[in-house]
Amino acid sequence: MKRRWMVCTGCSRRVPFRYDGGICDCGGTLLVHYDLEEVKHRLSREKLRERPATMWRYHELLPLKNRDSIVTLGEGGTPLVRLERWENKLGLSGIWVKREEQNPTGSFKARGFSAAISLQRERGSARVAVNSNGNAASALAAYAARAGMEGFVFIPRDCPGMMVEEAMQYGARTCLVDGLIHDAGRIIQDGAEEMGWVSTGTARESGRVEGKKTMGLELAEQLGWQLPDAVIYPTGGGSGLIGIWKALCELKELGWVQGEIPRLISVQERGCTPIVDAMEAGAEEVTPSEDATWASPTGIRVPQPPAGKLILSILRETGGTAVSVTAEEIGTAGKTLRGEGISVSPEGAAVWAGLLRLLDRGDLHKGERVVLFNTAHALKYLPWQSPTPPPVVTSYDEYRRILKNGVATQ
């Protein structure tokens, strides 16, 4: 029987495992912990070689107790592509791109929702909801459909139309929000009791960080258990970054990797840089930047990251940093990576732009080994206008009136 429990990253309080995960009373983030001594007896690096190349190859390090509850579309096992020409140009001994756009639904969000929806199936949930800038919405929609659950997604109205359409095509009840991602989250929170849905938003449940953790597990395995010097990651809500850090910490405790954990580095687009601002100010907590939010509507436009304090702690603990890049730099970086045959999202392009800026300011050094993450497929960001656009709301009260009047949300 798998042993799992939660520990707060703020006050270190240990509590029994709970499906809603979330934030501790002290404001810290509750993360899942496992009996790693038990894992050592059940799993080894050698045994992994015999398993299918999906994220569930690491099931001993994932929170699901009942493997019959797994909801999968084949997520994980994404390529790690080396960019040799750019290594020579930039003076680095290794540059790799982890191609998360190869996941089902075209983004890394598939990992998080495979774990999250599997936990909700184990729990017996029938309705799940998420607030999203796009990729999480389409991933929840797909995995909810796969599990036979009702999915509800709330997306800021200026987010990519292709992802809105994708969520509707998977059958999720889809609604646009006149506001930002946290405004969409407030609608879900306000409607939870009446609608009976479970929120799967960032830091609202226990599975998404754990699913995204498999990016770090895969990264180490694909590099022969030799860790890079730095990992550069596009950071919005930050659960991907948290997951990678957690994976590497667990691998060290298992004795599967040696040496220091790589420097973890966040990249954000100017116009929404709460993590960068807090790092530069030496602050321990993130100050929401809603009034100054003018960044592009992508996954890194999150003015109020729920686990901001933990993200800052991780960056500092690993000797990392945070860097902002402009929309123009992101556009140029996208052309560069497309020239390498990679279908790069704006978030992934931001990482390449961040790499160049980090080299310029001396945060990366000649001869280092660096891993970059491309989190989504470029085609998901193409201009698209749905022939049947979903309704737009500003509050749960408006959403309730829409339902009462029988207006379609799908």
C-alpha cells in the first residue's frame, strides 16, 4: 500500500493526504510526500528501462493509490533535442530543448491533468473545473472527456481562440471571462458549492504538480542521470517549475543523481513579471501586478501566482534567478527555434530569449550545460475565431444567469 501525505513548504506541518491539496493556513504550499525508502525497494533506475515511455512509468512517485483509476492519453516520454550548432555559437557545452509540445493536447499541461483527473476519478468526482489561459483548459477538457466527467473551463476572453475551440471540441462547458486568470478562478471558487465542481486550478489540488514533476524525472533519465548546470523554464503559475524542483530533490534522496541540483531560472514576459520583480527587490513574497499587466495572453501571464513564495524560495535555494524578456525578443527567438525544426510556443520562445539575455548579463557561463523547456505547440496560438463563440461573463452571478436562461456554454 502506497504511503502518501502532505507537507507544508512554509511551516513544515505534516498532514494526511488530501485530494484538494492547496494552500496551508500559514500561506505555504502543501506538497505530496512519499515513503522514499519504500520506493527504493520497489523501483530502480534499471527497472525503468523495461517500462513504457509514458509518465506513468514513475507511478511509485505519483500520488495515485489505485492504478485502475489512471486516466491516460499517452502523456510523457517527450523528446529531449540537442542543439549542437548553437552550442558552438554560444560557447555552451550542452543545450537541450525538452519538447513538451509533443504531449497529448499539445502541451505540458497533459501531464498535470493526467495526474489530477486520475486522482479525481479515484476520489469519485463527477465535475471538474479550471481557470486557464488556454492550455490547461484544453487539457482538462480532454482528460475529463476521457474519464467520463463533466468539464468546466473559464478562460480570459483575449486568450488564443484555437485553445478555446479545442476545449469546446472535447466537450467542456466553456466560458470566456472579461478579466485575467485569477478573475476566472474567482468564478470557480464562488460557484463551487452550488455547481458541485472540483477546482483543479494551480495549487487547488494535489495532482498537477506531481504530474508535471515527471518532466524533471524524465530529464534526469534522458541525460543518463547526469544533471545539467541550469534549467530555464517559462513561469506563470509556476507549478511546472515547482514540479521539476521536487523531482530533482526526490531523485537526490533516492540516490539516483549526484551533485548539486541545477540552477532553476524563471522567464517572464515584460508586462507581467511578478516573479522577476520580487527577485530583483529581494522580497520573500510576490506582489500582484494586475494594474501593470500588459503582457501577451499566454501561459506566463499570471499576475498573482498562488505559490509565488515557494517559487522565489526555489530560485534562491538553487542559486537561480528570474529574467524578463520583451515581446519583440520572444518573436525573434521563435524564428530561431523554428529554424531548428521546433514548433515553439511563445512561452518556449521566451525561454530562448531568456537564455540569450542570461548569457549577456553573465548569469550563464561558457562551457555550461543548459536545458530549455518548450511547453506547447506553436499551432495552438494561430489566430482563430470560433463560428460559435462561448459567452463572456465577469462573475459567477452572470454565469448563473446564463445557465438559467439556457445560453450554451459549449
